[in-house]
Amino acid sequence: MSNKIQLGIVGYGNLGKGAVKAIKATEDLELVAVFTRRDPKALNLGEPGVKTVHIDNASDYQDTIDVMLLCGGSATDLPEQTPHFASMFNTVDSYDTHAKIPEFYQSVNDVAAKHHTTAIISTGWDPGLFSLNRVMAEAILPNGGNYSFWGKGLSQGHSDAVRRVEGVKNGVQYTIPSEDAIEKVRSGINPELTTSEKHRRVCYIVPEEGANKAAIENEIKTMPNYFADYDTEVNFISEEELARDHSKAPHGGFVIQSGNTGEDNNQLYEFSLKLDSNPEFTSSVLVAYARAAYRMNQEKQFGAKTVYDVAPAYISPRSAMELRRDYL
Amino acid sequence: MSNKIQLGIVGYGNLGKGAVKAIKATEDLELVAVFTRRDPKALNLGEPGVKTVHIDNASDYQDTIDVMLLCGGSATDLPEQTPHFASMFNTVDSYDTHAKIPEFYQSVNDVAAKHHTTAIISTGWDPGLFSLNRVMAEAILPNGGNYSFWGKGLSQGHSDAVRRVEGVKNGVQYTIPSEDAIEKVRSGINPELTTSEKHRRVCYIVPEEGANKAAIENEIKTMPNYFADYDTEVNFISEEELARDHSKAPHGGFVIQSGNTGEDNNQLYEFSLKLDSNPEFTSSVLVAYARAAYRMNQEKQFGAKTVYDVAPAYISPRSAMELRRDYL
């Protein structure tokens, strides 16, 4: 029997694939099985020791798996899956529909508290690490302003929107934080900034043959909610260029708290991420928080938890003594 | 009787003064008294509601004060004061002699566990927030390198060293992170860097009248341990310029984790501080962690704790529900 914490993964999209790789990079965690709605035989993980199992048979693994990583989407998967799996397993998920988090928390907490499991919800980087830094920065510097910037990042929703424009064959959209806005915030003047003042949008569009480029550009730039309020740039490229230069999913961003202490001393607190692969980083955060779900459950901390409830030592593979001696 | 958490401050140096201001900036914390080894009547806080009390009479306040902020120095004050006060109060301190932390932890933990108090040690920014980010970044990105840079900051120890050089009337020293080294780290190549390769040192010296400037510069640049291994710059200025331009105590720095996930995706995690006033920021961190000391004690989490043991929600004035709804 292994001393490692035994993990399962539910869902084998980008996040699930990232989680498989992230678990391999650790020494204290072991992947038992990937659970899928598809035919499990059709899944080729390239990991001989790891089973592929139909999601309906997950309950057979209650005695084997310590923590289940829920790698589904927030729109339809997680609102059903997290309460379902939290009745049988400790779980970690990346539920990110900000407006519905209180409701989601409640539904998961009811189940996890009743079944004595520990369900860490809404991890990843935003929600997740960004959320953590917003709260810590404000607790330390209450006289100040807090700013979140996102990007440079590929936005799935906005990329979908440009691809629906007539005459567009393919395309992607990047959200880019405004350097000018960041510099204003860093200068300590605590500016009032809307989301559209903090970001610009850059599109790379492959037009259909013979399409009216001016019409495409105009339709994108005037699209309500998505682009109309933003400084938007539209570039036309070939299908080859799109495949060569825009096939990754980079993302990142900044959380900046600019605060004052004493008479007039400016104090700048900044957290940032620059990610080549958004899903691989998000799943790396999920995997680290799996340690916390396991350990907090061992200590009978049952129910739904967020990053705010997790002492940082719980996510580290190192002992408390090592942390104090080598990292403090 | 107030609903606010009742605080005391031990020591009225730069940290203690910063703590008085930081407590005033909160709505949920209240300062009861400042304890001093000096004549308490000689202390003018400018805060009518706050008592000044001799340190020997602190035990009279055991029923009044929820958390004592220990604002003494690490060299001689805290090794005695933290165990002493932890026998009577919950405490927060900024003990920062990295090499002796395990020993310090042990001595405080013995007392706090026995007396059912909660003593959060070694808070501030390094140790403190930097320590937290080193551990979280490594837990999330185990395949990577972790780099701490300090500065631009006024270094007390190095300023003392230059002032001891013959012919130096007054002077200060700034530690400055090497832009070149930071860029190398950000590029993802995970370079091997010594502390001296990561930082340069810049001195502003007021020479005695008629002093040999070349000899001063040479003695500073060749001083073992302090300067010999560093790219060191020596500038000569007047006493007026020193007073005008170098009377603040700025500091800050960067914790950067550059990690790889999957095949070859670089992921950059960065935390940084740029502080006009090092002591005011440090005391703001202490004040935030006072909430944690109080709350963890209410939950019977007794003993010595570090930032690794403190769930972030404990340092925030907001409720768990507010945090989930408005910050996650």
C-alpha cells in the first residue's frame, strides 16, 4: 500500500489532462483513475498505471481514492458534479461563475457537512490565488484601492463571439491589460477605472475568402458588451498563421493593492501570473489543494471550503518543521 | 464594552509607532495601551484614549487585552519577550533571525501550548508574506526555481557598516535588485544566481571635512561579506542632501517562481512589494495577523503558529460569507 495521497480525476478535457501531468510532477500524490462520461476504453492516457473508468462507476472507488479532482466546466458540469461527488469523496474543483458562488457553496456545504467530506471549491487562479491576494492585501492595507487586471490572455468567450461574425472563418481574441492603467495604479493615485479602461482587446481573424474585411472589423468593434466599450484592435491573418502563432492558451494578470499608511507613505502590493498554459496552471493549483482537502478531512474539517479557509501549510508537500526551517 | 478586538503594543520604536497608526486605520481593532521600558509618562502617543504603561505592569492587563503586538527587535528583545508575554497573552511578533527560527518557535510553542495562548511568530513581509509566497509557489509549480530579491531598500546593517569607515561622517546604503538578474529569472531559464549576483549596493556617503574620498570608496568596495562580492556604487553627498533625500526607510522586493508544466509550458508566479515605509508596512501585517491570533485562540488553536498555519480568512475583518460573495 502506498503512502501517497490517492487521487482520482473526473473529466478528461484540458483541465483533466493538465491534472494528470501536474500529479506526475509531485512525489507525494498518486493518480488512481480518470473518470469519464465517454467510453473509458476510448481514452488513451499514456499512463499504464492509471485506470480509465466510466463516471457511473466512481462509487466503487470510495475506499481507494482520498480526493477527487473535479475537472469539469462551471456552466453545467460542476453545479451537478460537486454536490454528487462530495457525498462520497473529498473534492477539489475550479468553479468560477463568480456571481453564483454563494449558492454553489451552500449546495456543496450541505452535502459535504452531512457526509463528513471536505470539498474545496473555486480553486485555481481567479477565483483562487487572485481571490486570496485581494483579501490579504486589503486586510493589511485597508486604506487603499484594489485592482485586478487580466491578461495577456486568450479569452474563450470573446473568441467564440468573433467566430460568430459573418465572413469570419476562424479567429481568437486576447484580453490585454492596459499598460497605462497599470502604471496609474502603481503610481499610488488610486484611479477610478472601469474594466474597459483597464483592458484592451486584440483579435486575430482568418476571413472567409472574399469576405468584406472592413465590415468584419466594424461589426467586431461595435459589438455590444463584448467589444464596443473597449479599445479593440482587429488583425487579419491566414489559417496557417493562426495555427502557428495562436494555438496555445496563455493567460495571467495582476492583483495590485495600492495603500497608504501613516501620514502619506505609499505601499504597493502586487501579485502577478504570466502563464503559457492557463489550463495546466489551473490544474496545478487544483492538485496542490488536493493535499489540503485530504489533510483537512483527516483533521475532521468537514464541509465546503474555499482558499480563504485553507492554511498555506496544507497545500505544501513539506512538513511544518521543514517549512519553518527552510522557507520562513 | 466594545465589540472590537482589544490590542496592546509592547515597544514604541518604529514598529510600535507604525502599529499605532495601522490600528487606527481599522474598524474592528482597538488599542488599549502601549507598554514601554522607559518612563511611561515620557511617552507622548498623541492618542488620548490609549494608556502608556510600564512593561513590568503588563500582567495587570491580562483580562483586558486580547492580543499583544510585540514590536521589539529580533536580536535581544523578542527571544526574551515573546516567551514571557505568550505565558499571559496571545501575541504577534516579527522575529526575523531566519537561522534561529526553529529554536525560537520551540521556546514560544512550549509556553503558549502550556498556557493556552496563541502566538503567531515571524510575521511581516520577510519572514511573512515572502515566506508564504515561496511555499505556495513551490507547492503549485514543483518543477521550477524560486528566487527572492530584496530592495530597493535601505539596509540598516550595511548603513551601519559604511558609517564605521574612517572619514565617513554619515551615510546610508541601499540594496537594489539587479534588473538583469530579474529579467533572466522572468525569461524562464532558471539561472543559478548567488545573492551577490542578484543585487547591487548603492551608498550615499557624507565625508568628514578633508577626508580622502578615494580611500573611503576603496575601503567600502573591498569590505568583506558586506560589499566585496557585490557590484557596489559609492556616491558622495552633503549632510543636507542626506537629510532631504534619504530620511525615509523604503524597502520591498520580489518573490518569483518560474516553473514548467506539461511538455514545456513556462509559468511565472510573481509577488512583489514596493514600500515607502518598511516599518509601517511590517506593523500593518502584524496588526492584520492580530485578528488571526485572537480568532484562532477562540477556536482553541493554542501554541506557536507561523503564517503557514493561518488560513487567510483569519486576517480579514470581513465575514466568511462576505469574502465568498465579494472577493472570491
